[in-house]
Amino acid sequence: MLSGRLTSVLHKTPCAPCAHKRLRTVNAHGLTHVRSEARYLGQMCIDLTAEHGAFDPTEHVTVTAGNVISAILFGRRFEHDDKEFQSILTVSEEFAKAASTENLADFIPILQYVPNVRLRKYKELVNMFNLFLERNVEEHYKQDGLLKNNLANVTDSLIAMSKETKLNENVNRRISKEQVTSTVIDLFGAGFDTVGTTLNWSLLYLAKFPDIQEKMQKEIGE
């Protein structure tokens, strides 16, 4: 999902060939992050089972999915008990709650001028999510001197391409800082939510059908 969206974004850039070359590098490092987080999650599940018996893995799976996306985008991971990161990962659930009921202003336009608690909450969630990612992108801009030697994450690659388009007089379109930031926000939002939800449902079905679980384990072992 993330790779497909990123390919679509980079295909539209004025330096598409170098963009796709960088994407291959990011994908290679991405596999390393996936394996690392999978091992971490597996060991955590073993430890929690030994300590508490049955437990709800939803939160840990969601953090793991978020960490994979964070590592690919920013080259860093967060601890599972990081409060700020956990709050960002729960934003999607709050989004769903905020948007779960009909907005009467869609049917009675004059109501758009009436204070709307649900809409205000929705905007607060969007701002919190965006500010977190904007701050991370800004940190990468400040590390400008490290870019040439460290393009293994999406943000640094996008920043490097942005600088290249500014220096290339033959390029008509430029990649602005705002575009870099909005692309990272889009990729993060598209990545962790779908992956986390898919993994949680997969675990639920594997628990429900142990014969399928056994077949999958055998296939992984081979």
C-alpha cells in the first residue's frame, strides 16, 4: 500500500528516474524494518502471554505498524510506551468516532454557522496529527548536512529531490517544502491505519481457525 502510493507520488516528480532509484533503496531498508518490528512484536507477545495469559494485542500491533511506517518515512522507531506516538496512532479511531454520525449542516446549510462540537474535535485531531508529522519533517530539514550520506528514508529522499529541482534550471516544476510535508502526511496516514487494521483482523481469524494458523506457521518455517 505505502510503496504503491509513494510510486504514484514520485512518478509525477520532474526527476522521476532518480526518484524511482531512491525508492528501491527505501524499499530495501523497509524490509529490514519490517523484520525487526515483527521480531520485536513476536517476543513481546510471548512475554505478555507468559505474564498475563490471554491479552488484547490491538494496541501493540497498531504501534508496530506505526513504527514500520515511521522507520520508512523518518528512519526512526518509537518505544511502545511512548505516550505521544500512542496518541497519534489512536487519532484514526477518534476520526472514526468524530465522523460516525451525520452532519446536519450537510442537509441544513444554515447550521454551518452554529458551533459544532464534533467538527471542532475533528479539526483538533487533524491539527495534532499534522503537527506531529510536520515537526518530524522539519527535523530532517535541519539535518541538511547529513542528507548526502543518509537517503535510506522517504523524507530525506524527498528533501534531496526538492533541492535538486531547485538547482536544475531545466526543470519547470519544483517540489516545495509544503509538498514534501503533505506527501509525508499522506503516506503516514495511508500506511499505518490499513496495515494495523489488516494485521489485527488477521490475528483474530487465526485465533478463530487454529488449523489455518498451523498451516501458516508451517509455511513460514519452510
